Amino acid sequence: MRMIIIGLMVFFLVGCESKKESVEEQNSIGNIIIDDALVVLDNDKVMKQYREFNQHLLDSFDIDFRTITTNDEGDIDLFANREFKRLQEKSRSHSGKAILMVINPLQDKVRLEVSMALEPVYTDAFVSYIERKGFVPYFRNDTIADTIYMATELISDRAYEAQRGKAFMPPMQSKSIGAGAKTKADIGKKNLHEKKGDNVLSLGSDRPMEVLKKYLASLKAHNSNPNLDIFTDATKAFFAKHTVTEPNQDNEVRFLTPCMESKTVKYAVDGRHAVALNDPVNQRKCTPHFFKKEQGKWKLDIATMAQVLRFNTSMDWHFDLQERLKGEAMYYAFAFDGYGFDGNGYPRKYKKDAKWDKYRWKYTCGGYYHPGERKEDAHCWIKYVLPGGAADVRLGLEGMDKIYGFGEGARRKENATIDELIDYLNSVPRGGVATVIIEHYYINGKEVHRFDDILKPDVEVRYETRRGIAP
């Protein structure tokens, strides 16, 4: 009896482990995207984003979305139908909700196969629309990986719409009933008529919200001209390189429209930068918009927004903490004074602490020494940074950072003491650029956030220059 029980336990444990491995295998990127044409899997960044959205579709809507790239010379409809049936034998969906996208670069075609359970939501008309207006513009720029990621976003957006209005049908047998469409992809074939539209002027009298309203109107008109006068020069260059589709614009209209009335505009002391902002904690689907004054007129700085803003699968925005203060972006940080950021870059509101009012940058130093130095030679390691204070929001300093030096050019000072650092930061005029050089700690590429971690032998020290606008 004991041997039987042990045998059953071993069988059960092995069975669970096999099931776990089976689930992990089904959810692996190599199974979600079967890249037989060898055109997408080497794009690590896009694949990571796609993997997150794909898992979100499965977790939130039980939709099993797969992609196959192929150079098969046969009929793409027959190929898609055959592969759809094969994949459904081990479907990740428990309710028969499945979509297969087949991309054939050899034949220059794309095909979507939709299961019966999803047909009321992903109708032929919808599928045809996203293929013609969404896929084809991306394919024309030869960005197949971006197209696959964009397809997942569109499918996710449609699922949310169905959830709010048109519900899914009850679970049923997962088989294709021919729903979907095939489209000539025009892979790598530039369209001379894309990126066109009438110019939209920014007037000298326009304030940032007037410019934003003009931008919203251009989105509604599907204006894809990258050289609109309401754009900064950097934004014009950005749009000249990036594909914008009508579904992209429609989604932006859908998210921006309900946020317009509650936006407030904050102006930097330099008079050249502004941010149109909703409540960054309670209205996370309302993207902040950046503006820069060029040629005496307010222009929309989408290039910098694209650099620093990221979105989760629910379309809540957050900062890319590695990019948040680089280049032009540091001039917009002022708008988030009073907000700290969690490890993923989501803003957090902190209560004002009156005892810190007299401290301009709102940080405290501990002392560290080089061999042979005197007590008065103490250098600053950041002991504490007030969340939402200037050292946090505008310079991006963190506890345990060691301040190595400060300033640039003739004002650069290395091996700065605590007193020299304090004097320097206090001397930077309001709205001026403050520069500090720090030692920042990492273990296996990840930031160190505990003091005892910096004593580990595998710690990596990086010297980084931080620039911020003085409060």
C-alpha cells in the first residue's frame, strides 16, 4: 500500500510538472509567434511588448491570439484554415476564443482567421478595416514586427469595446467558420499618398490647449502630414520616420477626447516649456502633453513624449525611468513636483511636509571618505530623498547614490565635498540647469536600493551624469 501511495504521488507530481511545462511552452514567444519566414523574432523590444499584450488578451478575455509567418507557396486561405485547426488542438483559450494571423512575405499577403466564438465581435468588416487601414501602412514601411504588435493592440482595444457594449457569445466549440479576410500586404512598397494632409497652423496667440484642440481635430480628420506647424521640429522628424495609421488615430481620439475638459496647463519658468496635465494618479488613461515654444509659437512635443512615456496593457501611462530626464525631457519634469514614482514609473502623490520647506532640493547627505581624507573632506552619499521633492523629480537622485562631482565646463568640480555640493546646488538660478555626477549601483543590471546590497561582491558601479532644472 505504501509503494502504491508513493507511486501515485510520483505520478501526480510528474503530471503537475508536465502540465506546468505544457502551459509554459504554450505561452512561450516561440509558440505564440511561429516565425517560419524568419522575419520578426530577432526584434527583442517589439517581441517583449507583444508578449505582454498577448498574455493580457489571454488573462483578461481568454483570447488565444497566434501569429504565423510563412513563405508557403500554396493558397493562404487553405494554409490559414489548416494551421488554425492544428493550433486549436492545444488552444490556450478555455472558451473557444481564438484568432490566427498569417503573414506570407513571399506572396505579399496577410490573413486573419477568427473562431466562431469571436465572430460577433471581430466581424468581417472589422477585420477588413484593420487589415486595410492598420496592417498595410505598416507593411509598406517593411516593419512586420511592429505590425504584429499593433495587431494585438487593436484586438485588445476591440475586446474592451465589446466588454463595455457588445458582449462575447457564450463559450462554444473553437472552430473557424471562415470569418476573417485576406489582404494584399504591400510589404516594403511605399505609398506615395500616405503621410499627407493639409497643414495645421499654430498662431502666435494660441495657448497650449488651443494647439492641443487643433491636434485632436487633425486626428479626427486622419491627417497624417508629419510637418504640421503645430509640431516641434523634433516631432516632425519623429513622424517622418514612424508609421501612423487611421486605427492609431481613432484610438488616440477615443482616449484623448474625455480628458480635454479636465486638463490644466503648467508653465515652466523659462517661458518655453509647458505641460497639459490631468491628475496623474487618478486619471492614468489621460496622457500628459508636452509643449515647447519655437519661433515664438507653442508647438506639441510628441517626440519627447514618445521618449519618456510608456503604457501598460490597460493603457495607463507611466514614465520610462531610464529616459525621464534625458535631453529635452528634463525641461518638463517640473510639472510633476510633489509626485514621486514607484519602481515602474507610475506617479504617486505625497503629502506636503512643512519641515522640508526651507530645503530647496529636499535631500539629506551622509558622509563618505577616500583613504587618508580628513573629516572636513566628507563627500555626499544620498541618505534620503524626499519623494516628490526636486532632488527626486528633477534630478532623479536616489538613496545611496554617491555624489562624485557637479557642474559642467569651467564650473565642473570633481571629488566635491558635502559643503561644496550644497553651495553649488543652492547657487543654480531658478530655471537653470543643475548637473551632478554620481556613482550609481547595480547588481546583475538591476538598480540597488538597499545599503547592504552595495557590500556584495558582484555590485557594479556606474558613473552617471544627471541634469535637472533648478526649482
